[in-house]
Amino acid sequence: MLVLAAALLGVLLAGAAPASAHAALTGSDPKDGAVVATAPEEVGLTFSEQVAMSADSIRVLDPSGRRADTGEIIDLCSGAVVKYGVALRAGLPDGTYTVAWQTVSADSHPIAGAFTFSIGAPSATSVALPEQTPGGGVVGALYGIARYLSYAGFAVLVGGGAFVLLCWPRGAGVRPVQQTVVRGWLALTGATLVMLLLRGPYTGSGRLADVFDLAGLQAVLQTKTGAALTSRLLLLGAAALFVAVLFGAYARRTDPKERKDLAFGLGLGGTVVAAGVAGTWALAEHASTGIQPGIAMPVDILHLLAVAAWLGGLTTLLVALYRAPSVERAAVERFSRVAFASVAVLVATGLYQSWRQVGSWSALTGTRYGQLLLVKIGLMGVLVGIAWISRRWTRRLAERPAGTETAPGTETAAGTEAEVGAAAAADAETDPDPGEEEPEEQGPQEAPDAERAAQLARQRAAMATARRKKARDADPERTGLRRSVLTEAAVAVVLLAVTTVLTSTEPGRTEEEAARAGGTTAGSAAVPDRPVDIRLPFDTGGADGQGVVRLSLDPGRTGANALHLFVERPDGKPLDVPEIKVNLTLEEKGVGPLPVAPDRIQAGHWSASGVQLPLPGDWRVQVTVRTSEIDQTTIEKNIKIG
């Protein structure tokens, strides 16, 4: 198992290239809203981080909705610049073109977007983009459910096995505990298979019918996420062997030395397999991207193992308290110590992960990831508070004098269920209890005495179990512990749901970095030695008061620039306005507003030369358009000057 896990993790590590989570579009050529005189040879997209491109990742559609590109993705990456493009067909007519793009970021999450540019002059377009965002719809919901079940199954499988080995070895022979751990394995395996089948539609078409597309599945298997899910399935095969030995050979061992040796082997092998399964998340999602991935991945594995030891062990303890005949007091005390250590690991690893994914106080409160993280921290606080109450009940059990316990701590006076059944069978063969009602005959009078004795034994065992359960439930310490553990488990279910949503949310640090780079602003990213072209729709409210201002700043960098303004009606024809003014402001440096008074060249065309932009950054362009003596409006947009 050590060799298997090491080989699988090695394969994943070899293909895990460091990158930031949730890539964002930071620039395009042509830019959003630009009007170019002639058709470009290609359309290029610049991303903040590395992305996985496919043949249909970039589509350019003409005004009628037909493909205007050749469908061949061009790799334009250079150094730290991540840029991809697609070649355009020759002889494209004038009009407005739509660029729709969809890809998968390095942390396995799909991203998409669209923008327009025009050749010659803007025009009407019949392109209707899908409203459904990537990873949404029915496929996205099913994928999210499978993701949640995979986390829950992992916690129950790993935490249940650890609870048996570390806290309650006798639990290996208790059927409810066995069923709980096996169901955790089934949930994790089933959820992983579902995620593997849904991965193609989830990151691509979004159609549920594409689950059965074998070509799409083959493409998924060649991705980092596909390799992680496949590796998880292989490791779950080793986990099935672990479960079989734990509830088979280990449960049947009676020799203390043999049992101890087998427990050591199971503990070592189980730890390796559990770390390997946890690594399939760490190597394919947020931990493998962003800053310090070499530290973040081991930390993420420790975090997942601590979650499993606490919440999975908690689930197993809850099942044992409600369904097992009895649970030793020592087992509850040992789990209390394991849970305390798990919480300590969770706090340490969680602080590091929070700093790494959020990065600033503003991102903690101003981004969705930070807000979800605050909710998770609050739930963790509630969970720790309830756990403290559970520890108090555990201490009460430990402080009770020996011989006064009904459970957990010592066996009841009636003994174990098997002992009760054996005693009842022996009693039935010798001297049935005259005070108990005889069971109804189930066969002819000549039925063998052995059959009647077995019936009496089963009846007496059931009655003894019922009496024992009644006495157990009447124990205030046990009842208090059961209730507090049940409340813990309920809060843990909600906490796990929030954690699942967090894993598919763009980290706050990345969101703020993308915003600073211009990926989420309304402006256009400047390209060196090329003019900045933007479109500014306006409506002054008066007669003939609607139109578009096309602004061109050449060369679009610091120093002197030539400014051209084209005022057009909605149909693209020139609109002659009485006055137009421009202000330029660089707020982050406290520069401006710098007024610009362009000169009228001809109807609808205004120009100014020598417009000075002293510093690079995100400049706010404000254009005031007056269409009559009383009707005017001011419109603005950000542009990035290099």
C-alpha cells in the first residue's frame, strides 16, 4: 500500500504546475467595445494565470451568429504572460462581433465570459449567449452534491476507522459501526464515480446527456482533475482491503499480541491510504495553486485528515451511543483526546489556509470567499463550544464511582447481548421462568424441545436487551452525552456544506488581484504601442439625445497622446453635437482631473493632440456630451495605461 500510494502521488505531483487559483481575464485584443478600421488576423485573450484550453475555448461570432474564427487555438504565451488566441477568417464584413470564451482554471473550476468588438462601425447583432454560467444548472447541482458526499464519505470512512483503532477496538465487531464505515466507503466511491462522469459536462456543455459521451470522458481522464479522481478510485480499492481486514481478521483476533501487531499494520497502512486519498483533493484544487503550493498541499492534507478524525469519529461515536449495546467509558475518553488534538491541528492549518487564500482584511469582508470563511469560522466556534459540553459529560462519567455505571464505562448487570442470549438459552433448557408468559406455539405439538428452547431464548434475550436499553437511556450522563454529540453532528453537517461551497469559490486574494489587474473593471487593458479604444453609450434625454461616443487614445501609454472622439447615432451614422468635453483622473495617485477640450474636426468627429498622461495606472475617463442648450450627460469608463 505504501508503494501504491507513493506511485499515485508521484504521478499527480509530476503534473501539478504552480499557478494561482481561479484565473481571470485581464485583457483582450481587440478590447471590449473597441472599433477597429480593418478586421484583425486573430483575437487574443490574456489571463491572470494558466488555464486549460480546448478547441472550442474561444469562439468568435459574426452579427448573424455564425462562426468567424478558424477554430484553431493559438498559444501566445510568453514568459509570465498567459495569452491564447484564435485566428479569424479572411474577408469579414463590417459589424459587431461577439467573442465568447470558456476554459478551466488551474484549480479545476470552470470560468467563462464574453465581450464584443466592431469592425468598421458597430451594428446590430443576433448573437444570443447562454444565460447559464459554467458549472451551473442541473449538472452543476449534481456535481456539487457529489462533491459534498465525497467529503462526507471521506470523513466517515477515515474517521470511523481511526475511532475503532485508536479509541474502541471492540467496536470492530459491532455491526452498526461496521455498517457506518462501509457506507462511508460506498458514498466516497459512488460520489467519485459520479464526479468523473459529470466532469465533462460540468466544465463544458452543461448538458446532462453528455455524461455518456465516451470521447468527453477520455478527454477528462487526460486532465489533472481526471487523474486525481482516477487515483482516488485506485486508492479506494486499497481502502476496501483495509476495511475488510479491520472488520474481519482484526475483529476475530483474540490473542493480545497478534491483535496489537495487526492494529499497528492497519494503522500504518490506513494512514498512508487516507493521506493519499486526501492528497487527491490537495493536488487538484486550491492547495495546488496560488502562493506556496509546496507548503499548502501538505497542510491541506493534514487539514482534511484532522477534519475526518474529528467529524468522522464523532459520527461513529453517535452511532455507537444510539445503536451499540454499550460503549466503554475509556473509549469516550480516548476519543475526547483525539478530538482535542484534531481541533488543534484544524486551527493551525486553518489559519495558514485563511491567510493564503484571503490575504487581506478587505478580502475577508469584501469578497464572497471571505464572507463564507467568516461563516465557517462561526460554525467552528459553535462546534467547539458544543464539544466542550460533551467533554464535561465525559468527565462526569469518569468521575462516577465504579459499579454505579450503566453505560458507557462498564457493562450492565445483564452483560453483553451475546451473554444474555446464552444465559437465556441455558435457562430455557432447565427451568423456564414461571413469571414470564409462554410464547405462542409456532408449530405442531410434536415440535422438538430444542426449537421451543430457542424461541424462549430469543424472547428472553429481546426482553433483556429492552430492559438494558431502558436502564441505559435513563442514565442522565449518557443521555446528556448523546444529546451533545447529536448536536455536534448536526452542526458538522452544515459546516461540511459551507466547506464544500468554499472549495468551489474564487479565493479572496485572487479576486482582489484580478480586480487590481483590471480583470473585473469596466475598462480595457492597454497594449503597448496600440491605441486604447472604448465605447461610451449615452442618453441626454432630449430629442436626438441617444448615441455612442467612440474614444481612441493613441498610443495609449504615458506621455503625449492623440485623442479622437467619434459621436454616432444608434444606427452608426455621425451625430453632430454642440459641445463635448473630457476629463482624465488617476485617483490612486491623486492626479487630476485633467481637462481636455477637443476641437471639432467635422460632424461627429472631435480631436485633441498632445494629451499628457504623466503616470501609468487605471485612469478614469469622463466624457460630457451636450446635445442641445439644456440636454447633456456625463459618462465614464476606466482605461489602463501602461
